Amino acid sequence: MFPGYVFVETSMDTYDFLNYVKNLRRTIVNPIKVLKYGDSNEIALKWEERLPLMNLMNHEWCIKTSVGFKENEKIKIIAGPLIGHEGKINKIDRYKMRAWVEIDMLGRKSLYELGMQMIK
């Protein structure tokens, strides 16, 4: 859903986490950047931004493929994280088994690609 990004949940305070990442940068080849809100040191996702993402995840923090069908030109989801989010689906590619869903994240509405299996 967010290629190239890793979300970290930690009990560390901001200062300790930023120091940890700074030290980690010295030991790996690939660059790591911590996203922040503007020029502030606020690095955590705000609750209203976390909630839609968390609602799509299962207990293992994974977003599974949804299953649905088209009936009378409407999408009906019968399994998976997109149940109840049918109105947010903008596009479906039946062959690649992908759906594009509009979600408000990081202060803007964007389309995110999720797994979607159409059975009819």
C-alpha cells in the first residue's frame, strides 16, 4: 500500500527514536528518512490518520485481499478489509486483482492500491 515505507509502532519517545534511527543509518546501505509534519519534530501519525489504516489491517498488521462481486453496477464486498468501504472504491482491475480505494491519509485524500478478488 505504501511502497518503500515502513511504519513503526514504539513506546520510545521522539528523541530516543530519532537517535535510534540516526545510529541505524550508520549500519545499513539503504537510506532511511523519518517523515515529519512540516518543520516540526512531530513524527507520529495522528490518531485520525492511523484509524483508517488500522481498520484495514488484521491482528497481524497485514492488509489481506478482499473478495467481492458486482451486482446491478454496484460493488458488494463479502470478505476482507474493504467490507463497508464499497463507496470508497474508485477502480477495480479484475485481472490484476487490485482495487484503488480513496483514503484520507497524511492530510490529503489519495488513492491506495489494495488486493481485490472479484468472484462474479
